[in-house]
Amino acid sequence: MKISWVKWVKVFDAEDDKVEIARLRELLNTEDEVWDAIQGALVPDTKLTTSELSLVELREVHSLLKDRVKSPFLEATEVSALAEELKLRSDPLWIEEQARKARERKEAQRATEARVLREGLSELGGDGGKWSDRADEIAAWWKAVKVAEAKETWAGAFGDNRISARQVNTAGRGGTFSVVNLSERKNADKRREIVLDRTVDGVLERLKPGNFRDPLTSANSKVRLGLHDLSASLLDSGDDKPTLDKQLKFYKDAVLVLMPVPTERDSKIFHAISSLAEPDADALRAIRNRFTRIRLAQGSDMHTIFVDDTTGPPAPAQFRYGVTGRVHLRNGDVVGADESYIAARRTNALEHSKILGDGATQPVNEIVMVYREHASETFPLFVKWDEENKRFNVLKRTNIKETTGAYIDNKGAWHDAPK
């Protein structure tokens, strides 16, 4: 059931029911935050459906609202629906059924993880569980990756459903701000400051390997420069899919960054070599710093935020994006992203087709991109929506205020600049 939290809060008197209002807000808020572009600040995020409420929370929400049906802001049918859901979720048989489904989902995810690792090692070739056992195969694979990148075209990557799309505008969150600790989200003392460069120039800075390992000092400037992972969407070129503008979240006056992601084969191989024992640390780091890829993927909005993932004694921050949030299920329910759902985001990144077609539960999916060096002269591609002509005009990389004359139509076809 959809939560109408704005209306529900209004059933209480702002002066006489301050305690009830505060408690209802607390019950309906998640432990996450969301960026409010109007306020230009992080604000508490709210639950979208009653599926996100625990049984105890659902019972208390129902208790708060059940005697307020005379309010114009609350429908009697809403209270009845809460009561019905409360009855269902209190049923021992239903509870056991949900526990069984959760166990099956966890087991299926473990099987997926084992399979993608096995497939990656098989595609890499060679034998043995150590880096040295497959060093020749790794070198040959990496050389082939860069050769393929150099040949990448818009038509080829888009046709293969391998184009990531990230919108960059001036209203989004960036600069310096504080984030919660993943394990202790309500502990204000655990908040950490993060620097995030989400500009077009910031994307280009992520393509420079030296920013992740200085050739002279070996220093990693990722945190200092704010070159963290970024959110994007994966475009679907299927004939039955919406036009490109409908596959994107709408941001006013945004520049769209278009970048190919690896093939599923290459993604699995990269995952496989990262799992080998006794790795060549320098070689692996060099590949990581030069391999644009998807880190996480989901067939719906993740509703996620940056968090600090450190635990225990004070330590350098470990900023992560995509390890919180929600999952939109096919039946319309919205649930919190537990460990199994987060793990599925990781394997979906290796098999990105899983979030397209029947795997999409919303028109706009979400992926977490690791922007790094790319051998193509075409990419990254910067475009901007042309409302009058319903197309995406290609921008000059050296000056994104100017167009090249080329454009991509709303179905994804490339059109060269007039000669």
C-alpha cells in the first residue's frame, strides 16, 4: 500500500498533536537521506509503501491513524487496508512463507555468485587459482579490451545495450557535504565529510589513471578530488522500449554523459581476475584504474546515498554509493535493500542485461558507474536534450556550450553533422 505521508501528517492538529506528528514522521522516515534540489540540502527520506514498515511499525501506524478517519486527509479505505495488511502480516503461515522466500533468494544469489565467477574464469582461459597461473591469459585479455574500446561506436554499443547515461546539472548534490555511517546512521558523531565532483570536468578527471595512482608517488587522489562512483542509467535499445528521454530521470538543463560499459564477458573476466589468489597488485591496480565498468545495477531506482562504510576504531573513510536504499518489486511493492538485494546489484553489474527487458521493474533503472580511462576517441560523449526537435544534440568535448552538428534521435539513431 502506498504511504501518503504528507496527508497522514495533516490528520493531526499541528499544535495539540505534536507528539503524534513527531512519532508518525519517525515511523515513516527511513534511516537514509535524500537530496532536495529545491532546498539545496539533504533531508530525511521517507518510506514509499507499507511494505517498508516492520510489523511493529505497521501496527503503530495503524494505531495512530485508526481513530482519525473523520479527517479530510484520511480515507476510511486506507485505514481498512492498513488493518488488512496488519492481519495478513501477523499470520504465522504468512510469516513463515516470507522467511522461506528470503532463504530461497539468498541461496539463489549464492548460486549466481558462484556461476559468474566460474564463467569468468572459463572465459579467461588457463588453469589455476593464482594470478601467476594465468598471467599470460590476463595480459592477452587486457590487450584485447583496449583494442575493442578503440573500435567502439555509438551504433555498436547502443545496439548491444551497453550505453550508460548520466545526467549532470547544476542543481544536483556535489562539493563538500556530510554523510552517515552505514552501520550507525543515527549517530551524528559518526558522520563524515565527503568531497564529490559530479561535474562534466569531474567525469573527465576520472578518465585519468594518474588521479588514482600518481606515477611518481603512487598516491591515490580519489578521495581528495572527489572522484567517487556516480549514478547513471543503462539505455535499452529494444524496439518495444520507451524513447530515450523516457528512460532517463528528468533534470532541467542537464548535460547527458554517454559512455559504453564492458561486455558481460569482459565484466565477468575482470571480476574473476580480481578474485585470484596472490595477485600482481601493481598490475591489478593498473587495470582497475583504466577499466570503465558498472559496479552495481538494479532494474529500478535504488533510492541510495553515499555512506561511510567504516566500522570499529576511527579509520580513513570508505565512501560507498549503492549499498543502501530500496528495491521496486514486480508486484508494485517497495522493500528495503537487504544483503541479498545488495549482492544481486553486484552480480547484475556483471550481467547488465538482467536489469533490462523483463528484469526492469521501473521505466528508469539505476547503475553505479566507475568512470575510468577509455580508449575510444568517441567516448565519453556529451549531449543535450533539444526540446524543440526532440533529439539529443552532440556537444563538443572541448566546449560543451557548443554543438558539433551531429545528433542522436529519440529512438537512438546517430545522425552525422551536415557537411
